[in-house]
Amino acid sequence: MQNKGLVKFFAILFALVSIYQLSFTFVANKVKNDAKAFAGGNPDKEIKYLDSIGKEEVFNLGFTNFTYNEVKDKQINKGLDLEGGINVILQISVKDVLKGLSNNSKNPAFNKALEDATANQRGNQSYLDAFFEAFDANKGTAKLASPDIFANKNLSDEINFNMSDDQVKKVLRRKVDESVESAFGVLRSRIDKFGVTQPNIAKLGQTGRILIELPGAKDVDRIKKLVSSKAELEFWETYKAEEFGQFLGGANEALKATVKSEVKEVAKPQDSLTKLLTDKDADTAATKTGNNPLFDKLVGQGGGPVLAVFNVKDTAAINGYFKRPEIRALIPADKKNVKFVWGKPVSIVDAKTKKSTETVDLYALKGNRDDVAPLSGGVIVDAKDSFDQMGKPSVSMQMNGQGGRVWEELTGRAFTQKSFIAIALDDVVYSAPGVSSGPIAGGRSEISGNFTVAESKDLANVLRAGKLPAAAEIVQSEVVGPSLGQKAIDAGMISSVAGFLLVCLWMVFYYGRAGWYANAALLVNLLFLFGILASLGAVLTLPGIAGIVLTLGTAVDANIIIYERAKEELREGKSLSEAVEAAYGWKGAMRAIIDANVTHVLTGAILFIFGTGPIQGFATTLLIGIFTSLFTSIFIARIFIDRDIAANRSLMFATPTTKNWFTNFHYDFIGIKKWSYGISAVVVIVSCVSFFVNGLDEGVDFVGGRTFQVKFEKPVEPTQVSEELSAVFGVAVEAKVFGEDDQLKITTKYKIKEEGVEVDKEVNEKLYSSLKKYFSDNLTYENFINTYDGKTTGILQSSKVGAAISADIKTNSFWAVIGAMAVVGLYLAFSFRKWQYALGATAAILHDVIFVLGIYSLLYKYMPFHMEMDQHFIAAILTVIGYSMNDTVIVFDRVREFLAGNLKGSFKDVVNASINTTLSRTINTSLTMILVLLIMFIFGGESIRGFIFAMLIGIFVGTYSSLFIATPILVDSVSKKDIEEIEKRHAGEQA
């Protein structure tokens, strides 16, 4: 090997750099462990401790020192599946952005385009592109630059009515990007002040989506509300209860004709509001009601700014009543622009039954034709959580000069009229105080209400950060409990160590001392791999660990190819130095190694481009592992081999036991191609039939839905749970055993097309109320839903994939698989200079993909583990494509070598000899992968078992297709003329 000194220098340098990068991870983990010990299990105390030492020096290298914050930024971070926490993907509503830019245009073509874009948006198509497409199809004579669309006062500096639609589209794209960037800044400000360690927030390309990861976060409902709240703060004047008493009475009477109210027993009404609304005396009111659709839903009287009090569950029905034209017609003419809104829900516990009921106040705001509040939250320059005069949590605010003047006018009018001012956030009234001491100057105000300390902190936080430029809906979310994270770490460690030991033992058993050299290279490879991950600031996930474990298998592939080639050269009588030189040469093993690894890189790159989250982590470790294993296999192992050569030590690349394995093998692979074609044809036909009959178990990644991993106190019957939940949700709910008998994976598509924190909370509450009978009486809703250290029952993990994002995932997955096959085929056609090689390889890949899909279609109903089609499954398919090419390339490389050489025999004999002489390479490379995958399948954990099973099947069938499909197709696709020329040359005749 030339430049051995240079190779050693770079190897030592990379090792030192890797150790340096990894040292930050070790120091950060030590500090975290100290924080945990200090906090004694209190997460808030732990966070405060870490915050307090953020600027303290914790790592001294002699030549420089690092603070904890600096160390933390340089460590390998653990993903949510290892750390526990909450992950959400927010979709900024481009529809809202366009409405705002158009100044809420009433243009029919514009609004029709918005509706059509919502309904017809295709998978992986942005909403903006869908809007442009819909507008072009329906615009008629309208233009985007029309004065009543985008050539308005909001965009007067950028759009004028002389501009073409294409020119306006460029402006709109920039404006939408600015809105996403603004939302990104607002969300980052909110998250930074939330108080979790190492939050991660990132924009996802040009999709208008924002990823937020909060490791260690536990309060699910609170966090979802924090990140998705638009924070549209408004100040409205309100009507008084007595001003709408007659309207409510008239509405109740009008509804009697079309709405059948539920008959129920009630106490005799005694309050003045009931007298006013029903026009009955308290003494004559019936004790049985059933003819008052609106009043029968009352749970409390109003007063001041509160019209009435209702149960939260009835708000949707009441909203529907108030939207009816015949009800709206009853509103007095001077109040036509009234805006009905609800207050913040309040939980009331019955003293006798101890049952909790959520009630909410109804308000009537003094709206206007433009539906614009007299004063908005844009005037707020500061907000702090504090306590009101009663000692209850509140939020105090300071306005700017302009806001202060308007606030003084509003409060002055309220004082004079003895009226109230409602303070509403995102159309929810938090408080509606009166003014008893005259106009309030200086722009100071306070929001008080039924707050907890955490809620007042969050509200102050979002007000300081500012409002989002458009609604942000949670289209995908995942919640992982810390106990599951620890299980994943344990499973990853066990599978990693076991896989490493198994590969090392096999290499020593099969290759003897050369196997030890390969193992040394493997250790250096792992050091380099983790060092690069640390230097890149990568996030380690459970699939990422799977990628590392797979690297253990692939890292020795290059050594196997080189060693097998060296053995062949030794058998031909060459000296050790000559055999090694030939094996490491381009015409020896290098060409096959490069071709095989390029196909790996191509499929890994496609996986990284089309994957998200953990799948990108898997692709990252896979890609890094390919390059580090190439370097260590080719250079590090050879350093030891060259030392043996220099010392004249014998090196046989085998042991006495394995010396003659797979030698002198003369099986007629091409001769049985009709049988292999027949078997594969049957498999493909059965698989295709199964696709139509059984289908595939499409997970929520592909169809949308919510998934909950629920741990019970004792085993439960999944069928019974499924039936009970289906009855409660009104749609099919699937419940399957997940790992242990007392653990279920529950999946539902209930309201998956509806976005909003309220829907998510509704689903959580329905799940809790339906399943709480299976738990002890002391399990509260918060303990069931939220994650916390030491949690052993309730929801351990949950995820949600919205309909829009599932369509994108499905589209990306389809193109990822098609793209991988096309790219690999094109590369092989380029590398081998013959299209027949690409045809054989692509046919084998297609065969392998159909085979794996067929197995999953046939068995998903019967296997004891989950076999869902999701992103992990697609990652497995792409990995199979890469590794299937490994064996195929080894065989094809030998075919190319023998066809170009002087081997005697017919075309069929030459090809058969190519397969037989590479059989030891094929078997060994596949075997090491299978050993590693088996370890991961057994010890890797339930969540990735289906993913690993797909790869196991893929490696088996990939090895088969390389021998029995790819090469026979290559043979059959070569023209008779070319075969005759080849056979003449190999017979020693003149071509």
C-alpha cells in the first residue's frame, strides 16, 4: 500500500478528533446525571439546576474551557424515542395568509379558488400551488392583481393592477415565505421561554411546516395549546345580559318548531333570569322540561356581561342555533353586528356526587361590519405573569402610546355607561371587567380569570412573543414517555453489543487472524462514526441505532470481498504480497466494492431526502457508516496485513475449518432458470392477488389517524376494548396487543380531518373515560394522558398524522421506491456499459420489493408483531434495495471479469463459473447482515420489529434474486449475436 505513513497520520488524526467530539457528550451526560441526583426526581428542579449552571465552566481541556451551554451544544442529542418528550409538526395556514393579504376579499373567484384548493390539494403539493391552479381554472375575467383581491392597500407598495398573474404569484410566494419565517420566529421565542432543555425547532423545506421537538416535556395538552395558539389578543366592548334577554327568549320559542329538546328533570327555577326568559313565575314553572331547546341547556344564570352559562359539550349545538337565518333575524336591528363568543371553560365539582362538569359563559361582543376589534394585541409591548388583588394568577400588560390612548377612550366609555370590556384571546374571553374608577390612562391593563400559575406564565409568554401571522394547526404529533425512552435505549444497547460480538466472532471463526484485523477496523469505524455524528450535532434515534447496528454488518462486507479475492489469488499460486496487491487492486475487489457502495449511497440519499424525523436519522447513520466503513475496511485492516507481509508471517484468510468452504462448487444456476422463473412468477402472482384480497396494513403514516400505546394494570381483551371504543367514537377503532398482553396499540381515524387542540383534547378525554374502568380509581385524566418519570400505566406513547401530511408521506414513499430503482438501474447501466446489467438488477429489485410486500400482505393479520406500512417500512424497502444490489454487483462484477478474460467454455459455462466462484462472498456478506438483523429482531424492541422483519425477508430474497433472477435475466437479454462472439473468443477462435 502506497503512502502508509499518510494513512496512519490521517487515521490517528480522525481518531483524536472523534474522541475530542465525543468528550462533550460524556461531560454533558455527567452534568445531567448530577442534575437528576440533585433534583431527586423533580423535573422542574432539574431544569432550573441546568439553567443555573449554563454559563459555568464544566469542561477544562487545559488549552481552553467550556461552559455547560457550550458543551450541551456539541453533544450527540437523543431523539424523542430515546429521551421521551413531545414532537409536533405545525402547518401554517397559507389560506389564512392569503385571506389576510387580500384584506379578506369578497371576490367570488378568489374565494372559490380557496375552497377548491382546500378540497383538491394533492399529496406533496403545496397549498399555494393548489390555490394558483384553482384560481387559473375558475378566474374568468378576474386577475390576481384586481383591486378587490391583491392590488389593495395592504400590498400597494408591491402589487398594482397592471401586473400579470405570474408577476403577482412571485410576490405572493415571497409573502407566504415571510409569513412562515415570521411564524418560525414567534414559535422559537415561545419555545425558548417554555423551560425545556435542548428544544429543537426547524422549518421543513418549503412546505410551510415547522417541526418542534421538546425533549423531556410531559404536559401534552398544555404544550399543544402553547405552540398552536395564534395569540390574537383583542379588546371588545360587550352588551349586558338584560339587553339580550328578549332575544334569547325569542330564539328558544323559534327553535321549538324544528328542534326536539331532551326531556329531563330539573329543580324549580327560582332566579330572575328564568322569569325573564320564560315569562313564567318561579312557582308555576314545570319541574319537567322538554320543550325548551335553548333553555334546557342552561346550567347557570347570566349577569353583567355574561348572557348565560352552558355546559361545554353543548356549545357546538348552540353555535349552530345562532347561525340559523331565522334566529339571526330575531337580533334587534341596532345589534345586528353582534359577535357571540365563549369564555374560558371552568370545571365545577358537585359536592355530593364529586363529579366534575365543565361550564362556559356566553358573551355578546359589540361587533362591527368589518369584524375588527377597537383595540388589538399588536399594541402590547410587554406582558408579565403576576397575581391580582385576590391573590389569583393573572397577566399584566403594558401598551404603547397609541394603544394607551385607545384604551383610555374604551375604559372611559365603559365607566360612563357602566358597561364591560371583554379581553379575548383567539376568540375566547378570558375576562370582562367593568370600570369603576374612571378612564385608565398610561396603557396598563390586566387579564384575570380562572388561571393556573402555568397558564398565566404561558399566556404572558405568547403575548410577549407576539401573535402568529396565521393559524398553525398540528398536522402530526408524537408523545413518548420517558420510561419508553429508557426501554428503547436498553434495547438499542443490547442489540448493538450483541450484534457487534456476533459479527466479530463470525469473522474470527471464518477468517482467522485476518478476521481480527477486520474487527479492529470495525472498532475504529465505530469511533469515527460516533465522532462524525457528534461533530454534526446529529440527533440519535432508535432507527438511528438500527442504522449503526446495520453498519456493523456492512462494515465487514468490504473486508469479506477483499479476503475472498485474496484467497482466490493464493490458490492460484501467488505469494501473500502479490495476492493482497491483486485483491486490493481495481481489477480485484475494488471495482465491486465501489459499485456496491455507490448503490448504497444512492438509496441512502433518497431515503434521507424523502424521509422525515427518525427516518432521516436512520439514513444519516447509514450514509456516514458507508463512508467510514469503506475507509477502515480498505486502509485500517490493510495496515495490519502489511505488517504480516513485512514480518513474513503466514496469513491464509481462513481457518483450518473454513479453508475449503464453498470451493470447487459447480452448480448449474443458469440451467434451472425455468424453475427459478416459475417459483418467482408464482410468488409475484400470489402477492398481487393478496394485494387485492387482503390489501396491506396501512399505518397512520399513510392514511392519517391517531395511535395510542396504552399500558394496563393487567391483561385486557383487545376485541372487547375495540368494540367499546368503536361505540364511543362512532367510528371503527382498532386495538391490538403490542408486545405484552397488558399493552395495546389503539388506532382511530376519528375526526382526523379536523384540526385544532380542542379536537385532540376531545379524543384524549373520550379515550380516558372509556378506559378508566380498567385502571385503579386513583388514575386521573392528567396521569393517564401526560408522561412523567416512572410512569408504568396509561398512555406511554401517542402519535397523530393529519390527512394532509399522510398524503404527502404516501406520495414521497411511492416516489422514493420508484426513484431508488431508477437511479440504481441507471448507475449500473453507466458502470457496466451494458443495459442488460441494469435490466437484470432492476428486475431483481422489483421482484424483491413485490416479494416483501406480498409477505406483509399475507401475514399481517396473523403475526404476533405489527406489520404496518409506514415510513419505517419504506426505509426497510429502500435499505433492501441497496443491500440486494450488494450481492448482485458482486456476481455481475465477476461476470464482467470472466467475459473479458480467457476462461474457456460456453457463455452459459462462463456465467455459471462467475456465480459459483463468488458464492462464498455472496453467502458471507448476506450472512453477516442476517446475523445482525436477527439480533435486532430479537432484542431491538417492539417498535422496530416490523421494520427489521422487512429487512430480514429482504436480505433473504435479495440473495436469492441475485443468484436466480438477476443473472438469468442478464443471460436471456444478451443477443444471440453477442453470445456467439463471446463463445468464439472463449473457445480461442478468431472473432
